[in-house]
Amino acid sequence: MEANIYDLKVPLNPRDLNYEHRIIDTIEAGGFPADEFSDQAITSTCRLRISRIFCPAKLRSLQKTLAMVHGVKRATVHLEFKEAKVLFDPNLTTETLILKAIADIGFEADLISAGDEAYIVHLKLDRASRGDMGAIKSSLEQADGVTSVEMEAVERMVKVGYDPDRTGPRSILQFLKKYGARLYVPPKRRDVEQHQEACAYRNLFLFSCLFSVPVVAFAMVLPMLPPYGDWLNFRVCKMLTIGMVLKWIFCTPVQFLAGGRFYVGSYRALQRKSANMDVLVAVGTNAAYFYSVYIVFKASTSNSFKGKDFFETSSMLISFILLGKYLEVMAKGKSSDALGKLAHLAPDTACLMTFDDNGSLLSEVEIDTQLIQRNDIIKIVPGAKVPVDGIVIGGESNVNESTITGEARSIGKSTGDKVIGGTVNENGILFVKTTHVGTDTTLSRIVQLVESAQLSRAPAQKLADQISKFFVPVVVVAAFVTWVGWLICGEIGLYPKHWIPKGMDEFELALQFAISVLVIACPCALGLATPTAIMVASGKSASLGVLIKGASALQNAYKVKTVVFDKTGTLTVGRPEVVSVVLFSTFPMLEVCDAAIAIESNSEHPFAKPIVEHAKKMRKKFGARSECSKRVQNFEVFPGGGVGGKIDRKTVLVGNKRLMRVHNVDITPQVDRYTIENERLAQTCVLVAIDGKIAGGFGVLDAPKPGTKAVISFLRSIGISTIMITGDNLATAFAVARGVGINKVFAEMDPIEKANQIRSLKSTGNIVAMVGDGVNDSHALAAADVGIAIGAGTNIAIEAADIVLMRSNLEDVVTAIDLSRQTVYRIWLNYIWALGYNIIGMPIAAGILYPFFGIRLPPWLAGACMAASSLSVVCSSLLLKCYRRPLNFQST
């Protein structure tokens, strides 16, 4: 018999020290041999900041290097952020070895973060001396709840990792109070480096202008003014004029100082046996500069030589490219503005309330939001922002959650309701017990999701990678062919002499055409086409309450042809109500209600809570004076059917007809008529069976969400078919589907059958999206091409999905698909801009129009066009900020 090896991934309880043996014993008890898998399945993550990465060719070289490092499982490099995210096996490699591998190929890399750095506080010690730092570190390492300590003795700063269940930043600050400890918020490295990069390009541009403007004046302006023209044409040595010398002097700093970065970039690219934009710029400007130097030396040694230098071409070209890079960096900064706005939604301070053991107020003090710890009591006054996630323990108010969900309407909050950090309290005082702080808040997780989406690579990026492999060599060959072609045609007289501009010869004209071809080509625009669009779209979607977890999900959603909806909580409101109760046997109402309360109290199904609440009301109505105190033994969940257990040695089942049939419970004609009548009215019939007999039933109604019919209609209008899939009975499912306009229904399906049905739909070649909210939808969400989770759903469903709808409104399904289409359209438009400049610009630069219209692109103008191509791509992506929802109506 052939042996098969399966790698099982099982969710574990970290406090269970014998979990490995329990899993092995369970598998072997089923008749299957099992062995413990090695620790090599463990994966760690680190984020790196990469310097000197400017184009797709460099990115491709870096990714190839990272993939070759032993132990690295996956590496994602983002060109815009100059960051890399590396997943690796800590048993095979380390962050140090990864950094060394990057340094070996000429890049500079710094570690941004390693492992789990969710709970970190940065402190500055104003009253600590260098000698105190060692003692401080030792005492912190021994403090309860502290997990890591990093010191910077010179700056007197300390970075402390902690366990939020045992301590927090306020406790750590108090611990170091005698050393003058205060909170220190390190500037975000990405923002700092982006600002530094923009300043560097701005300064280089201004420096180049300082010398380029005089060069242009000496070459083009002053010669036309009689007194100055005569002076510039004064010969200092044979045919060498003062104008040539001055242009050479002023051009040299621009060529080698302002343009020095192009030399460095070219050298590093050629070291890696690749070519990029730096190579094109360096070759083009060097050709112009050194040919001009040749003209200078030739003129100084000849009494009859007449040649034209191109110093102004070299200096203007470098200046325009530096200006383009500066504008590009500034525009790219705008593309991630949405992320910055999200990160700053939380308030800077919060009002902390302290109580004694008797519940009396001891103090009320304003503290920094970063000092809030779990289980603190926070007071939120009208008009103030909620600092962190928590639960209301007192007060009533309306809270505007539009900053998180994008839904511009107030939501009432009272005791027991959850509030989200970054939202605004409107008209009442709320007292909130904090539950999630630091990077564990909803706002922080949204920022992390958006960052992750921006760092991921979209499939469309592969096109740019493929083109960039051959782009630079093709351009260099095209420039050489252009130079040779024009030179030969000029030498053998294939074009008239009057085509040659005054002061030039055949060689110089051919050289100008070749330089223009080199500098108008821009591979960087291709590299920017996809990531800038993804970056803007990810931030925009987050501001609309649609969280997209990766570039692949954003790009794949536009191809969706079929959307499959779960029923309960997705198409319906998710707040079911019991509308009828009926008895089918001699069992008294109290016993039926007690059985339903006891069993359903253990269930997480959306119908469980309303059934329990209604059964309690019925008990009181029928004279019960005490609460139901029945204990349930052997409680069991039957996916797609219901729940069951034993109460007072009686077997109780609560669920649908399918569950009753599976357990051989007789369904009488009376029961059948009741269920059919409920199903016809789009109600779900929940039956209660005691010891094999159906004792009663509950009719449960879950109304469709407002606007659902409009969403289904809109999807159909854009060519997307809709299907409903549910564990509910067929008649109820059809009644709900008819009400919202869905024609195809799969009913009475358990979670595995749902996932299998999704796979079956995919096998036809359609791209399938699944929209769900519950634990029973997680399999189907994972099986779909695009999983869309309702934000109010379970954590498991949200984890399994590719897209999360924070508003829980179905119109955002349309928003996600439409935004995906707009983003892909923008990506292809960016490629048209990028390739259009090159495809149209290169022939013009090569002089294809010159014989017919006398139009040619001087190298400096070609350089300006090249800079404009990158800028136009970034600006094109920024237009996604103007995106508006195709459907936008409020749910009630």
C-alpha cells in the first residue's frame, strides 16, 4: 500500500504543555500512524529598511538574493516604501544573516522590527547617568511582565517590551519615575526617510540650478546680446573661447556632484549585472559632457576647428531629472496620506478614573493615550474621541463611527456595548472599561492591514518586472543604432546639409539624437504603475470602511463573475426575532421552554439568543417565578442542523427538520404543516425534541437588510450572478432569496458542503467571491477566490477573508468590486502612460519626425519628458483618491 504523508496544522492552546502527545494519541486512536513534525514549521517575520533601491531591476535582484538565503520562506520587497518583509525559519537563519546577504550585493539594510513587537513602550530617562543604565536594565529585566529591554546609553533611551496582561506602560513609567522617565515617541522611520529623500533631491536640484542657469545663459541667452556675445566669443587660445571655458567650469559641478548619484546607482547596477535608469542617465550625460570636453581640447589646439559643445545639454538634463525625482517623491508621499490620517485618529490624551475597592472615585486625571492599560476605566465627555477599544460600563450616548466604518450616522451606546478607538462621542458621558490597547486596537489593526496590503505585490506587477529585464539593453541598442544610422546617412549624403543645425556637423547631430533616445526612456515609470495605484486604493478603501488585506485581493476582485451570499447575518439583518411558539405534544410549555433555554444558552448560532430570551418571557407568562437552572450534559453541535444534549437524563435536540430526521425523530403531519407555513413566510422553524418526540417549535424571522435588493440588482446589471448558500431549510431559503432578487439557492448545507459547493463553482472557470459572517462560513470564505467578511461577524470569518466590510452593509460588496475594477483600470492606464512615453517618445527622440516636419527633441527636453512620465503615473494613481461609492444608502 502506498504511504501518504500529510502535514496537519492544528490550532493549539499554548498553556497545554502536553498538546503534542494529545494530538498524536487522538490521530493514532483513529487507526492512523502519526509522528511529531519537526520545529522547522515555525516561521518568524522581520521587516527591513532597504537603501538605494530605485527601480524594478534592483528590486528583482534583491528578491532573487533573499530567495536564495537558506531558511527564507518568502520575501516581499516594496519599491515605494523601500521596505522588505521576510518570513524565515529561525532554526535555519537569523536576521543578521539576512542583513549580511543583502549587504553582500551592495544594498544597505536596517532592521525595522523582528518577531512580535506588538507591546513596546519607548522611554527617555532625563535624570539617569550613563553609569545608571546597566542597573536600570537589570532591574527592568526582573520586573513583573517585562519581556525585553533595549538600551541606548548615549541618548539615555530605553525600549521595553511587556506582557499587557501583567503590566503596562504606566506601570513601567512609574517604575522608572526616579530617573525622570517620560514617554518618547520615535518618529516613524518611513516618514523621516521620505522627508530626507525629498530634501536631498530638492537640495541637489537647487544646487544644479545654481550652476545650470549660468550655463544656459552662456549658451543660449547672452550670445544674442551684442556686448556679451562678443565677449563670450573672445578667443583665449586658438579657437577656444571664453564662453566654452565658462560653460565647462559651471557644468562640471553639475555633472559630478549633482549627478553623482547616477554614477553610484549605475556602478551598483552593473556590479549586479543589471541595468536601470541610472545607467541610461549616466551614459547620456557622459556622452554629452565628454564630447564637449573633447570639443574644448580640440578647439584649444587648432586654428581652424569649429565644433559645438553640449555642456548645456548635460547640465539641463541632470537638473530636469532631479526636479522630476523631487516631484515624484512628493507625489508618492501624498499616495500614503490616508494611512497617516488613520494612524492619527486616536486622541492624544484620555481621562483616567481610579476607584477604591468600594467603588468610590479616588481620582480623575488626564493621561497620555499611550499610557492606557487593559481594564482601565476611561471617562469620555461629549465631543471627545474614544482613545482605545472598550466596553461601556456606564452612561448613554451616541457615537459617530464614520472615521472607522465610513458610515456617517450616529450609533446609540449604552452599558454593555462596545466602542472603538478613534470614534467620536457626541452627546452624553460614557464610562468605558478598556479591552484592547496599543497595537491591539481596531484602529491599529486597520493600519496594519492597510500597510500589509501596500507592501504586498500585485500580480499585475509581473508585467513591469518582465519588461524591465529587457528595457535598458534595448534602449542602449536603439540609441547606438540611432547614432550610427544618422551618422552614416549624413556622411554619404542621404539627407541635405541644411537639415544640420547651425554650428553642428553630421557627427554632433547624430550624437544628439542618440543622447535623446537614451534619456527619454524611463523604466521607473513602469515600476511605479502598479504599486502607487495599490497604495492609494488601499488607503481609500480603508477610509470607506472596506479593508483589503492584500494587493492580490484588490486586483482579483475585479474578475469576480459570481458572488455567493450566506443568508443569516449577511443577506438578513442578523437580529432574528421569535414570532411564534407552538406545542406539538403533551409536554408542558415550561418544560419545552426550559429545554430550549438550557440547550441554546450554550450555542453561538444567531438564533440562539432570541430563542432564549423569548423562552424566558414565555416561562414568566406561564407562571414561573424562578430562573431556569437546568444543567446540560454531553452538549454537542451538529453543523448545519442544530444542537443537542442531555437534561435530567432526557435527550434534547434543538434544530431543524434535517436534524430530526438524522436522529430518527418522527415528524408528524401537524409539525410538517407548521414548518411549511413558517417557511412560506420566510421564517425558520426551530424544533425542540425531547426523548425522540417533537415537543414544540419556534418560528424565527430574520428580515433582509435594507437595500439588499438594490445591491443584488446592481450586481446583475454589471454582469455578476448571485447565489445564496445557507444551512437553513430550502423553503425558507427560497422565500428570502425571492424577496431580495436571487434566483439560485443552495440550502441545508453544513460548512464543509458550503466549501465544496464553492469549489464546484470555481471548477467551471468562474472567479467566485463568498460573502459571509459566521464561523460556519470560514471554510467557504477560504475556499473562494475572494472571501468577503462582514465586519460584525466572527473573528474566524474575518481571519479567513480577503476583504472585511467594517460597516456590515452589503453595498460595500459593490464598493469592493467596483474599487477593484477602478484600480485595475488605473493600473493599465498607468502602463499606457509609462509605455506611451517610451513607445511614442523614443521614435521622436530618434528623429523620425525631423525629415518631415523639422521636429526634434533636444536631450534636455527629452530628459524633461522622462521626468514627466514618472510624475504622470503617480498623479494618475492619486486620482483614485476621488473615488466615490457607486451605491451609498444608509441602513436603518
